[in-house]
Amino acid sequence: MAALVVCLNWETDMARTRSASSRSVVQRLFVNGATQVFYFEGPHDCDYCSKLVEQNVIAPFEQGTKLPATNIELRIGTIKRDLGNDAIERVVWIVDGGDEHINQSKKKKGKNHFFEFYKEWLAKKDNEWSKLLILINNPCLEYWFLLHRTDPPVDAKGLPRCFKSADELLNSAEFKGHCPEGKGAGLVKTIAKDSNGRPQAIKRARNLTQPLSENLSEKELFGVARAEIFQLFIST
């Protein structure tokens, strides 16, 4: 799957500052696939996403190429440059835990660039890296879609089920039963315009994050079901 970057530049209120007055904010949103771009570009009933279409600022990054584990350093380098650029006031990286390049990165011998960067962000996100937000969807964006339709599927112990891969989720009885549109454009368009289902999805996704601790091991970081993308819909 091609790796894409969506560059966002618009007028908005930054909930991060919680200020009463609006100001011009330059944002960069990094995503890992065409489905995520398609979801954000709409048609969408969310003001945050609608402005992408209005401003016509969606641009592909290295179109036609892949982002293998060896190139994860390239993306991290780009993000670090943005962190040092005062003109960019917010950087968001949406990561699907089941993405092939993330899985390859986890298996790579020696230094694990993605997890090293993620742990560094955890340590710095409240100070010098406060303008960076890394949002994990595990195993993929479609888990967020599923939460628009139903409570998180549970395992034999009654705990939120963590699907090991996107394919396992997409082929599950829960996904097929609640998302009969399948994984294609039909589902993306429906969810993008689902203002009725989104509040419940936000509530369900928020509840999933409550038991999480920043002291989780590398295995645990991607061993729990999560749809942290919900934070974008409550902070704008």
C-alpha cells in the first residue's frame, strides 16, 4: 500500500490551547494508506475533515512507492524536521498497528526505529514534542469504523478483543455482521458521513484507552485494541 502524507493548512481553533480566540494554525497529518486519505477527504460532515476538501490541500507523498521498514527512518526524519519548524504548529501521525511496514519494523533486528521514536515521543510529548500527536489504531482504521456500529468485540475473558491483523478483523463475524458494506469505498463514505454513530464511536474508543498505561512494554503497546483516531474529533 502506498504511503501518503496529507498536508493540512487552515484556519481553526486549537483545542490544545483551549483559548477563546481562533488563530491560524499550520498542521501536517501523516497517514499510511489511501483508505485513510479517502476517509479524511470526504465527503464528510465533520468540520475538521471538510476543510481538507475546501482548501484542496491533500497531496500524495512518494506516490507509487511503498514505505518498507527500511524507510521508516525517512518518515521519522520528516516529522522531526517539522517539529523543529516553528511555522508548523501541529503534527499528527496516524499509525495502524497492523500496517505491513510497522510489523516489519517490529521484527527488524537491531535498532527498531519506529518503537524507539514512539517511546521517545511518550517521554517528550508533554514538553518539547508537545505539538506532535501519534494516534494508534489497532489493528487498523476499520476498527474505528466498527466502533461506529457496535461495542468492542470481546474475547473469552470478556476483554476487548485485539485482532492480530487487519485481515483477521475484516474477516471476522463481527465486522462482516456490522459492516456489510465491506472494507471498500462504500463503507468509508458511509462512516465519514455518520454523525449519529460517531459520538458512540468516540465514547467506545475513549473507554478503550482508559486502562492503558504509558509503561506498557513494546509487545503490549500493540497488543491491545485501540482507535485513538477519536482524539481528532474531540480536539477541533
